[in-house]
Amino acid sequence: MKYWLLKTEPSQFSFDDLWKSKTRTTGWSEVRNYQARNLMRDDMKIGDLGFFYHSSADPTGIAGIVEIASGPYTDPTQFDKKNEMGYDPKSKPDAPSWIQVDVRAVRPFPKLLELSEIRKLKGLSKMVLLQRGSRLSVQPVSAAEWAIICRAAGVSASAR
DNA sequence: GCCAACGTTGGC
DNA sequence: GCCAACGTTGGC
């Protein structure tokens, strides 16, 4: 089983929005970066866990834990002309460019673990999130990194 | 709002 | 296939 970090702008969609929704599950749509797509398509498996990260926010940081709840399937927003973020005129219905997976909220962190706090933790020097210029919206997280961050957040690494 | 870093596009 | 120009991301 693998671990991930998924970025979102909370002004668009926050962990709280997901947590308070009926099924606590949403399609992770509108990913428009090939590297991020390939990770979702090829490496994510149902049951993997992910950190839900708030970017472009004040403060930025990890808000909670989600579980990958489906395999990859076609992202419908790529064909939706009214979806400003998602619409991709180059993508054809018989050969879709973009996929999504479902994610389900598992638990919130007791409080947001801020990026500034994450930067202070030991053992995370290789973490993708902390690399200079890193802006991948779907990132792999190692088991060791996962454990360090869960401990700092005060939650069990098994997310229960 | 700034701007560094990165990804994408398109002319050649 | 190179690479300059452009667009986007995202922390500060």
C-alpha cells in the first residue's frame, strides 16, 4: 500500500467540505498535469491513504487524511465546456486525456498541520512537498514520511 | 501582488 | 528535437 499527498485550494474545495458531505467521497477531478495523472492512473490503488493538503491558503498545510476509494476512470469535466478549470478542447471522447479517482475522507487532523511546522520536522528532507520549486498536485509520500507527519499531527498512522 | 520555478506550446 | 516565449503554480 502506498501513501500520497493531494493538493487542493480550500477556497475551491476544502477538507471540511468533503468531511461534511453526505458520502465523504468525491471524484478527484480536474487534474491537468501529466505527471500527476500518471501517478493516479498507474500507481494509486484502492485503499491507499493520502494527506489532504491546502495550498494557496492562509495558512497552507495538511488538513486531514483521505483514502483512495476507486480505480482510475474518465474525468467528465474535460468535456464540460462550462467547466473553466477542467474543460480541455483537445481531449476527445473516444480517447480521453484525463482521469480521476474517488477519494473518501477518513479523518481530519485535530488541527491543520501547517507547512511551516512540517518544515521543522526531522526526516523529511526528501519529501516532495518540501523540494524547491515542487508544485506537483499529486505527490508520493514515503511510509517513513507518513509516520513522521501523523505523529506530529497527533493521529495514528493507520488513520484510525 | 511578486516572482521563481516549472510545464507547455509552437516556430523553425 | 531544440528552445524561446508564454502560462501556471504556489509560497511568501
